[in-house]
Amino acid sequence: MLFKQMMEYVGLEPDRLQIRWISGSEGAKVAEVTREMTERIRALGPNTKMRDVK
Amino acid sequence: MKTVVDNLRREAARLLAGDEVKMVIGYAAGTDAARTTPCFATTPEQAALLTWGPLCANNLVKYLLDYRFEDTRLAVVVKGCDSRAVNRLLQDLQFPRQRLVVLGVPCGGQLDRASILSEIPPGARLQDIEDTGEDLVLVTDKGRLSFPKDRFLMDKCYRCETNMPVVADFLAGEPVPSPAREGFEHTAEVDGMEALDIADKSSFWDNEFSRCLRCTACRNACPACSCKECVFEQAVPGWQQSGIIGSKVNSLPENAVFHLIRMFHVTGRCVDCGECERVCPVGIPLRLLYRKVLKDARILYGAGTPGMSTETVSPLSEFRPDDPEEFM
């Protein structure tokens, strides 16, 4: 939570960070959370700020 | 000021002569009048080199870490802000209390070297700085310039929390008034930064971080950084460099990651001594980052400034059932 606020402070979208505690027996929840997260990131678009210049 | 220096020298000489300590870490006159240098006195004669004044900005507590694995007893000279770092190191068991003698000095604020030097007319040479208590007299070879002293203090001093050491075995002088001033809120700049929208924040910090040389001076001067092997210095083969969190690649995104990681690592450790910002060769406003952490830790976990006593627990090293929880 502290880290999320730090990300926001230096200008990163805080929604890119997600932490979940999921037990080993909750396989369905892993899939669900991952899908949710993927949707959210897709909506935010690529993270250009952290992309390395190469 | 004179008596403080005398007391300090006398106590240092006594400690060294009686073999109570092997070394006294203090300040000595520097290469010019507006500078002091860290001094490592090992004999009673060298104790006469010690000095104290409004130009002793260095936090000497960091040097203790160089001697943490030895068995000698050391004495260190601390100001109010540095003394918080002493408490932090003691708390982290980085230095045993019985091997440490803390020589406290009363601090009326430290001067900002750059702004003093900017007052000196071009071509003039600074010969001495006289401190009359309220005024500051810059003695140059082209005449004397007098200024009210509190125009030149370092920014952190206007927000001073403890101008007297919070831990000291020996106090070299009577308490002096705190340099803290009205109207300098602890979080004023942080609040201002938070109020910007995310694109402005992003471009502000991009601008700052793009200057970063990754010299790690901020880390080297930081009393909160006590790891033997820093995450940024782990041996990683070159072909893995861009794939790890603490990459050494000097590019804007990697610099931002470096500062984010440092920001997180000093949470609950940063005593706000301001050394990072002072030593930064490219002038990145680092305290603006770490004061944000201080503020958030205060709001989220009710944590006070670290190092005020050895009893305060760092917010990230304890769990309380009522801790705020966003991710569950």
C-alpha cells in the first residue's frame, strides 16, 4: 500500500500494482484474478514510462 | 560556540588519553573557511583538531558502520538530527551500545554552503566566517559582509524536530534555541507534489531522475543504508543486467526504479537527516521522495519520525490487526 502510493508519487499509474494472497487450493481464484488484472492492464495500455530505451 | 569546542576537545582528549575509546569521530577545519571535514582522532593531541560550528552538516554516524565488525570502542560527535540515526543503528543491532560513546553537541542550525558562497562578490576570497549568534559575518579579503544568520540555514533546519541530541553520553554545551521556524510545515512540499496530476508528477520526476548518475552517493551517505551487500551491488553477469530489479543500466526507467527501491528500503529507517540531498552531485531533491514516505507511514501506520527513541518500532517490521489493508 505504501509502495502503491510511492508509485503514484513518482508518476506511475497505481492500478498497475496488484497484490493478492491466494491459497494453493484456490486455483479458480488465481485464474479469475489474473484475468481481471489482464483486463485492467489492457485498458491502461503499455507502460511506456518504464520501457527501456534500447 | 567557543566553550562547546573546548568542552568537546577536552572530553575527546580525556577519552583518548584514558584509552576509553580508540577513536573519536568528529569535525575538523576544512580546506576553506566554509567547509569542515570529518576528523578521525586517535591520539589526545589530535583531539585538539576537533571543531564544531554551523558548518558541520555531515552526518558522522554513517562512519560507525565501517567499524561495526571490530571490537574497539568509538566516540562519535552528533547533532540532534544525527542522533536519530544513532538510535536507528542501535535498534537494528548494527552497532553495540557498549562500544559507543555519543558526544552530543547543541545545534542552532547548519548553514547551506552554496547559499553562503553565492553572497560573496566575484573575485573576493572568503577568509573566515564569524558567528555572532544572530548574525553571520563573512570575512573576505575585500571587506566584511554581515547577514542575518537564519537566511542561510539548510532547508531541513527550518523544520528541525530535535536540535538537541535525543541520545548522548556527554553533552558539550547548554541547550540552544531550535532553528525551526513557523510556517515551515513538515509536509508542505510533499502536499504540493501530491496535488499535481499524475502526468505532471511523471514529467517532474522524469526531469529529476534523468540527471541521476547512479553514483549511489545518496546511499553511501545514508545512515539508514546499513546492508553489507546492497541490492544494487549484487554480482550479476552483464547479460542479466536488464532483467533484474536492481539493474545498473543508467537509463531513465532504471533510474526511476533505483529511486523507487531506495524509497521503499528507507521506509521506517529514514531519519530525515538530509544527507542524501546534500551529497547528490546533480541536485535531485531526494528529501522530497523520502519525506513522502515519512508522511505516508505517519498517516497509514501512525509511525513517528524514526530514531526518536530506541523503542519506536518501524511500521514495516511489525503487524497490527488494525493495519490498513487494501489488497485482500
